[in-house]
Amino acid sequence: MGRGTPLDGDAIVAAVSAIERRLGDCVHDVAYRNTRDGPYETACLTPREARLTLVPGIDQRGGYLDVQWWENGDYKYHYREEGLTFRFGREEANAETDDPIRHFHPPDDRSAHEPSAIAVTTPERVSIAVGTAWISAVRTGDPDRLNDGELP
């Protein structure tokens, strides 16, 4: 992802802020990976990835959402809880393939690249859309709602 461009720390911070505003008390913890293979830590120094712990989960008591943004506008929102994982992403490199640039990896087929219902492009708006999809799936208990319709 990123087509060789650097990760965008400012976009990661903006994405986290938007998710916290959208999901409120559902965000139980935020940690940052500040180095490529380093641990997650509370200090946001040079963010390469953010991890938000979310409660409740869709099928379980909770899960976590990893967020990355690149300077070229590529992004990855990867959610995991026991027995369930999905990802919204944007990969400019997919323009050279049959896969959509903005795509969704559904829980039942993580290798699939379905067209994403997220039509917006800024970190704040993409984060609101992902948060909206997540909260809809939590409320209904139905992960099929994640990429349903146009988001946000």
C-alpha cells in the first residue's frame, strides 16, 4: 500500500480523532505503533499505525481497529475480534489490476476485493464512514451490514 509513499502520521491522528468523536465511549483505548516493528504505546510520537480498542464487538465482547494512512491517500482500516475480521482499504496500485481501488475485504472471504461503499476520501470522513458501518453491524449483530449501501 502507499505505492512507495511514506505513511501519513497527521492523517492517522486525524482518523483517530474522528473515530473517537463518532464512537465516543465505544473507544476504550488508543495506542500507536511509532516504529515499523515496535510495540503499541500510548505516546503518539511518529505514528505509523493506530490501534483502537472497541467495546462492544460485533459478535464478541470487543475487538480492535488498526488504522494506517499513506501520503498518496491509500488507507487501511482493519478490524479484528475473535472469529471475525474485515478490512476497508484504498490501494492506488489496484488501478493496474481487476481489483477496485477502494475496496472491502468481507468477514466471510478476506481475500475478496469487493467495491467499497465508502465514497469519501479524507481521513476524517473515511473514519466516520467506517465507524458508521461498525456501529450498524454492532447494533444489528449482522456483519453483512458493514459494506451495505453508501457510507457515510
